[in-house]
Amino acid sequence: MKGVTVFLRYKKLELPTPDKALPGRLIEIPVADTHTVLGTPLKGPWPAGLETAVFGMGCFWGAERIFWEIPGVYSTSAGYAGGFTENPTYEETCSGSTGHTEVVQVVYDPAKVTYETLLKAFWENHNPTQGMRQGNDKGTQYRSAIYTTTPAQAKTAQDSLEAFQPIVKTAGHGAITTEIKPLGAYYYAENYHQQYLDKNPGGYCNHGPNGMTCPIGVAKTA
């Protein structure tokens, strides 16, 4: 569970306008060279043929673990996206004054795993109807989001939302609030957030099956 000293749960539930966002900094936040689980690089440039996808589904600790366990995923990282502040810190993002949400960058081999399979994992492992929160975690940094890196991803993501909405409604939930838009800048989170649940096996993050099945996603085999 996120503690009370470093991991504050802020309650700001409205996004700032660009002119009200924190200015940030030019220097990138440093991270390790290697993924602690996959043994692959944490940062690009990526090998030819790989693609990237970015998802926000609440706390990025548990979200990252979901994706690094999928065969065909080459690398994952925790970061910030969807806002205005350049190279934000965790504390700045949690203040609600950067516009960013906590996200996971997924680098994958489309010859081994489809984008639809990644979307299926996204939709089925959090509640996409809660707006600026995820469970007990409240704040703009916990909103559900899909940031696309190609026009094909944008169409597939929107199609998946439309396919999943009737199932969500049947399960007794409201409208999906997931933000879908092209990725702007992706900023790496501090190194202690990277593969957090591998480094801290007893750590808590409220991700897991939500009891709903998204009717997309068939994994490829090499």
C-alpha cells in the first residue's frame, strides 16, 4: 500500500489548464538500464519491428506487472503521460498540477502478441468507469487512459471501448470514462517505481480481474 510519507493520496479531481500546470524541468529523471524481470533495456531505441503502447489504469505498480507477464512483451516501464509538465516528479504528478496520469509503457513484438491482447489485459484488470480514481486511490493521476502511438492503435482502442461498453453496462457499471488520445510525451517515473512489485513482492496495488470479459484479443505464437 502506498504509505503516508512518500506515497500521498491527493484528492484533486480536476485537470489543470496548460497555463496553470507546473513548469517541470529540462533534465530527465534517471532510471536503471535494465528491466529487473525481463532483463531487457528499460529505455530505447528499441529493436526494429517492436511497437510501443501506453496505458493508465490506476497505480502503475500493479499495472506494470500485468503487462510484463504477457508473452511477447519486450519491456515495460512506469511513467507519466497525458499532461503538460515536462519531466514531472511523482510528488508533482500526485498534486494534480501536472495533468499527467500514472501509466505503463509497453514495448511489444507484434509478431508474437497483438495490440488487441494488450487491450484485453487493460480492460479486464481495472474498473474503467470511475473517472479520476481507481478504487480507494483518488486523484487525476489515477484516471483510466489509453495513449495511442499509431492511427491503427487509435482505431483499435476505440473499437475495443465500444465492444466492451455493453458488457460493462450488463455488469451493473456506468459509462466507461477511459481517456483515449494520441500519446504526447512519455516521461519515465523515478527508478524506485520501476518494476516495483518485483523489487517489493509484498507490495500492494489493487489490480486484478474485474469479472468482465472484453471480446477482443487473440495472442500470436512465434
